[in-house]
Amino acid sequence: MSHYKYHAFFCLNERSNGASCCEQQGATELFNYAKEQCKILGINGEKQVRVNRAGCLDRCENGPVMVVYPEGVWYTMVDKADVDEIIQSHFLRGTMVDRLLINE
């Protein structure tokens, strides 16, 4: 059994060569927001949700990106409303947000 019900990794990579990356697209702001919202909702911690930083997840063309385990679901998001939708739908109700999924 997993220590967390959901473990979300946000790509916070910043490429030094100037190539497009999640960090240039606001990933850190969205990461901080997701972490704070999970705390406010009381869903962070053991047996609940853990929001973590990640280095490059090699999907920057879809950025900012987040992958949620244990399902291995990949999301793209553009603003805080997208993060809210992922939290409300996926983390609280267990339903993926189809419109934000990154197709393999």
C-alpha cells in the first residue's frame, strides 16, 4: 500500500539554453498554489495527497505539467482554476480531469 493516496509531481525544470520549459510557463506558481490549497483543504499528508517538486519530466512542450501517482496520470494546466479542478475532481473525488490530460 502506498504511503500517499495521491502523489503529485510538478515539473519545475528551468532550461539554461533558453529552450521552452515548464518553469517559463509558470510551473512554480502553480506548484505553490497546489501545495497551499491541499493544506487549506486538509488533504495533505500521510494517506492523503503529497505535492512534490520534480526536475525535468521531459514533457515541457505540454507545460506546465504534473504527473499523479499511483495512476501515472499526466496533466497540463495553465492557471489556478485548472489546479483547483484537478484537486476537486481527482484528489477529492477520484475522477480524472479529461480536458487536462496529456495524451501519450
